[in-house]
Amino acid sequence: MTTLEVRDVVKEYHLRSGFRSSTLTAVDHVSFTLAPGRTVALVGQSGSGKSTIAKLLMQLERPTSGQIVMDGKPVRRRGAGLREYRKEVQMVFQDPFASLNPYHTIEHHLERPIRLHQRGLSADEVRAKVRSLLERVRLDSSDEFARRRPHELSGGQRQRVAIARALAPEPGILVADEPVSMLDVSIRLGVLNLLAGLQREENLGVLYITHDLATARHFSDEILVMYRGQIVERGPADDVILNPQHAYTRLLAEAAPDPERRLRELSASA
């Protein structure tokens, strides 16, 4: 079981325009912990720094200061240490239409991380793991389906394949960056329920990055509200939604869909 800690992380970008330069602080002294069996929602508007956090966790960016620590040890950015980290920390990207290579089959997308992180398996063992992954994300595990290419699948099916690919190395941490924002509204709930079920069944630590406070409440244990690179509010999901302390959180809560609130308004006006 893997625990991932973000300790006082800062990420700055140095910008230059002609003879002028400036510094943009995208992440400003952020700390939180991803523990086994728990989902943390990172909520904020576009430009708040959420995706920069994801890049830092996936080692696509280097912190300006602070540390990312896995199981008590600072993450090494090279060699075997980085390979082990990337086995344990996997990501589900926002766009299922861009995150899968259109030239390769579904089978190829799932076989590659298995062979990379679980070496020494026979061809039959790899094939069995591919079929098991498809079953775990509630997809057809037949040879015919596995040999399809991404363009032959719906958006929801593609995102389920992307989730299966993230599970292939058998990680302890899953980073889900707006995993349903580009899917049809009618299938978003199914994908979110799938992620919630996998988190419980496999004792994963999940970082759910979203701008939607309503889904964050229903699919997370803890909510972190991010504004201009800082965590401005944090706490148990219900506490943050029902009793927001920061003005920005209150604005997000008011903008979130609330059928019960609408019914109360209609009753009051009747």
C-alpha cells in the first residue's frame, strides 16, 4: 500500500517578453497526503494550478521547492527510483480521444505497461492480464474487442480503456485529471462510479481533480479547494460543501447544481 505526500511544494515559471521578465507562481506552498483507500478531490477553476499539481505528481515538472515523498522517501527523478515511482503512481488523462494512440489496438495499449512493469511474464500470462483488466473496467474481454482500435469505441469506452491502462502496472495511487469533463453527460456517472468502485476494491489512493464541487462531494473523502495556486480551504467533503469558510468556496458551492435547492425555491415561490 502506497502513501504519497506533497510537502510545501512551490512551482514557479519564469516568463520573458522582450526585455521584460516576470515570475508566475502556479503552485504556492501546497501540502496534502494521498493515503490508501481514500479519495482526495482537488477543486478549482481553470488556471488555479490543479493541472500543475498533476504534472508535478507525474514527474513531468520539477518543483521549484518542496518535496514529493512516497512511503516516507523523497522521490528520485532518475533510474530505478523513477521507474518504481511511475509504477506506483498512474494517471487517467482528461481527453480519452487524445490519450490513446489511434494506430494501436486496445490490446497493445494494455500489454505495453504490463510488459514494462511486470517483466518475465509469458505471452499467455500477459494475454490473461489484458482480459482481466478489460473485465475490471466493465468492458468486453473478447479477442474481437481487444483487437479494436480507439476510433471504433465510444468516448466512455475509451476512457474505460484509459483507466484499465492506468491499472495495468498495479499502482497504489491514481491521479484522475478531470476524467469525465469531455464525456457525454449521460455516461459520466458510470465512469465516476467505476473509479469509486475500483478505489474501494483495490484500496487505491485517488486524487480526483475537478472543477465540479457537486461530484467532488459525492466521490471523495476530503476536498481541497485551490485558488490562485494556493489551497484556501480543506476538510471532509460534507463539511466543505455544507459549511464553506472561504469566499471562493462559497461561490463554487452556489454555482454547483443542487436539485433540492431548486425544489425549495419553487416551493417558496408557489
